Amino acid sequence: MKKLLSVLLASLMVISLVACAQQTAPATTEAAAESVETAVESEAPAGPRTVRVGVSIYTFDDAFMTLYRNELTRYFESKNNDQVTYEVTMQDGKNDQAEQTNQIDNFIAQGYDVLILNLVQSTSAATVMDKCAAAGIPVVFINREPSESDMQSHNTGDYAGKFTYVGADARQSGRFQGELIADLENKGDLNGDGKLQYVMIEGDPENVDAQYRTEFSISQYKEKTGNEVECLDDQVGNWQRAEGQRLAANALTQYGDQIEVIFCNNDDMAMGAKVAIEAAGRKINENIYLVGVDALAEAVEAVIAGEMTGTVLNDHNGQSHAAVDCAIAAANGEALELYNWVDYVKVTPENASQYK
């Protein structure tokens, strides 16, 4: 009897264990399924990394910088892929340093990954570099070159490799302007007195590009020809076409046929000067010469038509592409070279059709 009870108890225990196992099995299966789902989710590829790029242009009204910023945007878009997306915020500095400083401060506060800056005033570069270095944000300066001393002083210690300037050497553009006149058969000396009488229309006097173009156009002319020069008038047109027209008209009224050449620091002012020259009854390349810088489409057309003596190509494509490449490198933690130069090119009646 005792043996029978023992067998019955053992049987009941086995049945109980089997039942428990059957009841707990689904829970175990569900847990395993959840574990698999979690593993699959963790292995799923993440979306592309977003790199935020803050861009401030000194003014959207500038014809050359309009070409530059449009190409900057297009080239960034071409760099988007499955791994990274470039989110570009483009701001208009409105030719107001206070406005642009506020834009830069906002970029910093919002933790942008890299900045591309076309400064209203290049003298503000040191302050900008100090702010951005403190925030750990690299900067690519474009078009308006900060002073060499500011760039060098911020290329040491923790600042080293965080800043670069991308642009063309404005001294080269000035030299090329001087050569456009020096290479003429009469060296621009229409009255044959061995002296070049000229008018200079400058951009922003605080801008190093304007300073270098003004200086080196004349020094290169003198060096290449050996002729003397006489500056009849030197005025500031602030890169604006209307100002170029007004200043050229005033000079032509005051100095008339004495003017042999009008040098303009950019093509927009040169296009304005061209209108004033034609209104004064003068004929470009016959009794007066006119040169600019940028190789804007209409300036190139004017060179081809003989309505402008020459211009100098300021390669917005090459510069904007170099700026984007530097910004991407900086966002990836790479050290930047202090300067990235893009050459200017002389545009003459002989080669102008290449740059239409």
C-alpha cells in the first residue's frame, strides 16, 4: 500500500512539472522574440549624419557674391549622400557689421558645426575667431581676406588648423589690371606724353582686396612700362554700379579728355563707368580705356564687343568649391591650411569667348 502511494505521488509530481513547463514556455518564447526584435532594431542602419553649416554673406546685393553663394549652395547639395546631409543656412549681412555679428552669435549659440563667412568688415575677423575658437567651431573665411597678422596670430595652440581663408590673391588681380593696360600697343598713353593719366574707382577702402587692386594695378603698370603715372581722381564706389557711374561721370566732367584710363576695383562699378563714358561721348578702346575685375557675364560680353578693355576673372566656381571642401574637412575634424588660393585670369578680347 505504501509502495502504491509512493508511485502515485511520484506520478503527480511529474504531471505537475510538465504542466508548469507548458505554462511557462510561451513566456520564454515571447521573451526570446522580444530579444530578437531588439537586436534587429539595434542593427538597423541609422539615417545620414546632419552637418549644419552657417553662411553669412556681406550683402546679397553684390553681383559677384550672388554667383558665389548660389554655387556654394549647389555644390553643398551635390555632396549629400547616404552617410551625411549638409544643412546650409544662408544669411544676408546687409552690409551691416552689427547685423552680421548677430548672425554669427546665433550660429554659435545654436552649435553649428562649421561657419563660412564673407565679412562685412575684415577688421572684425580677430573677434570672430576668438568667439568661434571658444565654442570649438571652425571657420572658413571667403572673398574678404582678414589681415595676415590676425590669421597668423590665431594659428597657434588650440586655434591651429581651425581657420582658413579661401580666395584669390587680390595683389594678383591688381597686377593683371595693370598688365591689361601695359600690354596695349600704346601702353594706354593716348596723348603720347609718356605718362598715364588715370581715374581710380575703389571698392570698400577697409577691404584688403580694394587696397591691393588699387595699389598693384598702378605699381605693376609702372614696373612693366617704365612710364610715369598721374592720378587725376581716386574715389570710393563701395563696389556699387550706381556709384561707379556717378563717380565716372563726375570725373569725366572735371577732367574730360585728360583721362586715358578708368580703373575699377570690380566689374559692377566698371559697368556703371561704361554708361558714364558713353554718355560723355567717349569711345572705349579708341579715346579712353576701362578695366574691371570679376569677369561678370556682361563685362565679358563688353570685352568681346570692344566696349571694355579687359577684366580679370575672379573664379567664383573655383573659390566656392574650395570653400565647401574646406568646410567639409573641418566638420570632419581635419586641420585646415591657413590659406587656400585660387588664381585670377586676365580676360582680353583674345580669350574672352572662353569665359562667356
